[in-house]
Amino acid sequence: MVLRGDGGGIQNRERPDPEADESRRGRDHRVPLEQGDMMKRTVVAFAFSLLLSGSLAGCVQDRVATKPEVDAKHTLGKALLAQGDKQAALRTLLEALESDPENEKLHDTIGIAYADLGQMEKAESHLRRALQIKPDFSDATNHLGLVYYRQGKVGQAIEMFTRAGDDFMYQRRFDAYNNLGNVYFFLGQHQKALEAYRKSLQVFPQYTPAYENMGMTYEALRDWDSAIEAYRSSIQHDPNYPLSYLRLANLFLKFKRYDDARELVLKAMEVDKNGEFKADAKRLLDQCERRG
């Protein structure tokens, strides 16, 4: 369970980690900007072509960039960030900011970049600036919550996630509520965590991370039937994500349901195209063979 901002990945861990951030659709809670590989390459190529066309238009030094050029640099910076080239992304975004210092979206993305680099004070500064420019900018509010969480400022993180989740105009309210639930889980306040996950699912009933995180919370409460139901709901809504199968398989192993566990592990291995959870799957499969 990890905190996420824009959509990024899930880590194979049992508790939310302040230092973690996500690569899977809808998961994580890690501050990445997810794009498909083909889309990333297309965006980079398109943005770069715009930058080239802008530079060829004239040779005047210290020329103020036009809005299309700023937007192109912003797009390029986000694409570089999604590809993991954080330093290049940051340089590009800061160049754009020089031409448009009051652009709240640039400050937000720069905050994400600094957070990915572990520079939390700079991340906080830019995200706070984004909210000074546009106080109702709930993306920045959610992202600031992530930064506060990673800084150990749990109370402020809860405030930010709650504010973003309660903004009915915010399209990713479900994300903020899921983050809020993860903070409460980390604090051991499991009922509050469940309440936040339920709010996430009220906004977006197909949001699989909330189901999976509910499953982990029910396990912590030793409510096994509810945990199984939550994991099955996660699988139902996202049958191509291996970790949900593995979590349910691990739970079945506790109750000596070896055949069911083995079937789930094999399914996880089938859908794990990149082998991200290969080691976990092999470990569980070995346990099934030894015990069953």
C-alpha cells in the first residue's frame, strides 16, 4: 500500500511507506505522471518539435517565451518525469517557470519533480506557491498532502487529503480519499481508514486500489471474510494486476486452502507480464507445494 498522486505505482509492502511512490494505473500513491510508453514517446517528440520550431523562429536573446512554448516545455517536462528522467524534467520545467512564474500548474509539476528527487522542502515550497496562486487547485492540495506525509507531518497531510477529497469539483477525489485512508492505516486507525476507502469507492466504484487497501485493513482487523471479499472485488475490477491475486493467495495459505492459493498464484504469474512480482509469486508457490 503506497500513497499516490497522479496515478503511478504500487509497492509490494504491507504498510504505507512515506518514501514510496507508484507506477501502476490508479495505484500509488507515488507522485509520478503515468503515461503509456508509446504515448510518452509521442508526447516527447511532439513537445520537442514545438520547442525546435520556437527556437528557429528568431534569434533574439532573452526573448520571453510565448504561452505555446511554455506549454510545450511543461508537456515535455511531464513526459520526461514519467520516463524517470527526473533531472532533465526539472531543468525543463524550471526553464518554463522563468517565462511564466505565476503558472500554478508549473509549480505543481515542479513540486512533484522535487518530491521524486527527495527534495521535500523545495517540493513543499512550489506546491504551497501553486496554492497561493490558485487556492482551490486540488491537485496541488493532494500532492502537498503527499509531501507532508513523507516529511512526517501527518496531521497536515490528513488536512490536505481531506480538503482535496471534499472538493466536489475535483476529478480525482477518490485518489485523495484513498491517500487519506492509507495515512489512517499507517496510524493504526483502521475504522477511519475503512471510512476513507469507502468514500473513495463512493466517488469511483471501480477504483481498485481502494478495494485492495480495504482488504489489507480488514486483515489487520482479522475480519477475514471481508478481506477476501475486498480482494476479490479488486481482482474483478482489475483482473490484470498480479498483486491482488498474491494477497488473496497469501490469505488462503493461512487457512490451508492450498489449491485455491496455488490457482491464484499461477494466475498472478500469468498476468505479471513484466515479472515485477516474480519473486513473491515463486515464494508463495513454493509454500503451496510444501504445505499442500
